[in-house]
Amino acid sequence: MLFTSGWFFLFLGVTFAGYYLAGRWGRGLQLSWLILASLAFYAFENPWLLILLLAAALADVIVSRRIIVSTHPRAWAIAGVSFNVGLLGFFKYNHLLDASFPSLAASAGDPLKLLLALPLPIGISFYTLHGISLLLDTLRDGPTRRDVAGAPSLAGHAANTLLYVSFFPQLIAGPIIKAHQFYPQIGAKKFAAIDWDGAVAALVTGYFLKAVVADNLAQQTFWMTYPYFLSFSSLDLLQLLLGYGMQIFADFAGYSLIAIGLAKLFGYNLPENFRFPYISESFSEFWTRWHISLSAWMRDYLYFPLGGNRKGRLRTYLNLMAVMCIAGLWHGAAISYAVWGAWHGAALTVERMLGGAEASRALVLRILRGLLVFTVVTLGWLLFKLPHFADAIAYAGALLSNNAGVNHRQIDVIIAVLGLPVIAWHAHYLIARRRNRSLFAGWRKPVALGLMLAAIVLNARASQPFIYFQF
């Protein structure tokens, strides 16, 4: 169910009304209503996938409780994390078994053949990371452990965990929220306590970025696919690649803002996921601004446990490469995603070797560094747009050699116009940071939101699936 579909707005209205009406009869009924609504949301397209989500949640419930009461909590944590990793790995990479070992797949029994034929369950990349966060946070002596241990019953803990795993605003594509951030928020919510200002601003901005910017850019970046790009000039191919960089930002940042706004309507706060990433002056800064929740998850549950930067330079470089390659493969079982991860890992490693992450006071140097980061990041998006590595290589070759290709000025103009809101959004941040105040304070904010809302209403393009739904 897309956030932009008519069915979703009907679902949202019924869920919202029922949620606050149920709150009059107690926290338990309100929590149950939100869980049932979240499960219905997930089951809308394919009810059978609900079995997998419930199985994952049940395993997380049982293992997290065993971590509390067992004399071998680390063993239980390892088992639970292995289960989540195995679940994600099987369904994300099951087609590789069929491709690599066709005789084995052909001789498999009917149940296994059925499993191998299943498509990637939507949202599995996110709810398995939530499960791992719950188990590791429970293992540590912190708020989550106290929440799990303090649950009045196994049923109460199961309800809390099921909400954490299935909460519909962030279920499909994040933002990823760690267990120690979410569990303390679970409780009775009042209609009068809704942060309407934050919710409306996030929803309008998110829908504007998605429906007006990203969906219209998608109509143009379609020409980047094989074999269409072969007839375009180098200048056009560069413009299309820049357009895709704007599109993937507007699409995913838009989804994240919508999710944040929806969560606020139900009394929950999700973490910020994008913080003006295209103004980054270093690659390490970029990863504190782009998909922040994934970066933070990888840092806390993978990079730090591997040793981070505490075990010497060589180990630091290896850790950076390993984490970024894993992050690339997390996006999909394709060479392009692995190369994309290695591309960013290499950039981070070289930057660390040269000591280039420190901020510079010289304006010219800062601009040059920002342009370098933006160029490397934008070139990397080619691997996202064209997951077939041979297509990405062909596009790069055409970008360098198609000087005699056909110019499509109309496409160039449309991409330039649609990219302006993204540029203006980043420019506003830079100006506001310099002046130490927002340009949209006071009366300017409702005017800006009103203009974006008008653009959403007037936008006639058919809604496109969110890019990160495929991951």
C-alpha cells in the first residue's frame, strides 16, 4: 500500500480515528488497535508475507526474554542475531542459489522450491535490523534491557515488540529506529498531545518531495535504462545522472519525512534520516547526513563491535571497507550494490589516510571539497539506477565518449527545473546556518507549506513506487 494511494488515506483515517477512540478505554486497547492496523497495512498486498513477519517477531520476543533470564545470555543473543541474519540472507539472496547451483535447486523438494521462488518480502531489510537491535540492546545493560525485564508479562512484551517491528509508518523503508529509542515511547497517547506543527510540516514537505519532485524526475531518468541511453549525448547523460541524484534524494527523504509525520500523528518520534547531505564537505560528513538511521545502525552494531578506529590504522581501513561493502550488499544481491559499497568504502578509507575529514576554514577549499564529494556520490548513484553492472559500465563509457550523441534539450530543461527545489532546500539550510535563523520563520512557513500543498494537488503524474521499497 503506497503512502500516495487512495487506499492508504482511507486506511489512515480509519486507523487514526480508531486509535484515539480506543485510547479512551485504556492503553492496552489503543496499543492493540495500532498493532492490528499495522499488520493489516503490511498484509494488504500479500497476506502470506504476514506469516514471515510474525515468525520473526515471535523469535525476537522469545530470544530477548531468554537473554534476560538465561545464564548464557550471549549465546541466546548470537542465536537470535543469526536467525535474523539468516532470514534476511535467505530471502534476499535465495535467487543466487538457483543461479549458482541449478541442479541442487532442481532436485529440491516442493516446499524448498516454493521458498526459492518467493520474491523479496517487502520491508524485510528493515524489520530484521529492528530485531537485531532489540536483541543486542537487551544484551547490554541499558533502557531496553530494563523495558524487556520490566514487562508485566510475556504477552505485554510480545505486544510491545510486535509494535516495534511492525509500526506501519516506518515498516517498509524506515527510518530505522533502535530499540532503546522506541520502547520508552510505548504508552498511552492523547489526541491533545499531537505535535500538529511538526506532523504537518513533515507530511507536506515529504509529499512534495515525492509527488512533485521525485515522481516527475522519474519520467525523465527512465531514459537512463539500457538501451535508451546509448543514443544520448555525453552532456545529456551527465544531466540525467544529476537528475537521478536529485530523484533518489527527493524520493527517499520524502518517504522518511512522511514516515516521521505519520508517526507524530500517533504520538511517536522517529529519528531524522536526512540532513541536507549534498552540502557535505567530506565523505564521513556525507554519511552523517544521508540515510542517517542506517549509518548509525551500522556504526553501533557493526563498525564499533569490529573495533572501529581503536585498533590501529590498518584495522580501521579494513573495518571501513567491510562495513560499507556489507551496507552495499544489504541493498541487494547484485554486483553493482557491492561495488557501490566498495566505492564509498574506498572514498572513506582514502579520506582517512589523507587526514582529509577535518573541516577547513578556507572558503575556496571548502567549495572544492564539497564539489569532489558531490561528484563521487553522484557517480555512485549510477550503480543504483542500473543494478546490472554491465549496463552501468556501458553508461559510464557512453558518458565519456558520446560527444556526437543526440541532444535532448527539453529533458535537460525539465531536469534542471525539477532539481531546483532540492537545490533551494540545501541552499536554505546553508543560509539559515550562516544567519543562525530560518528563512521560513513566522508567516513565511505557512506560505511555503501552502505553496507546496498546492503543487501536490496540481501535480497530475501517476504515483511511482518508492525507490527503497525494492530493498
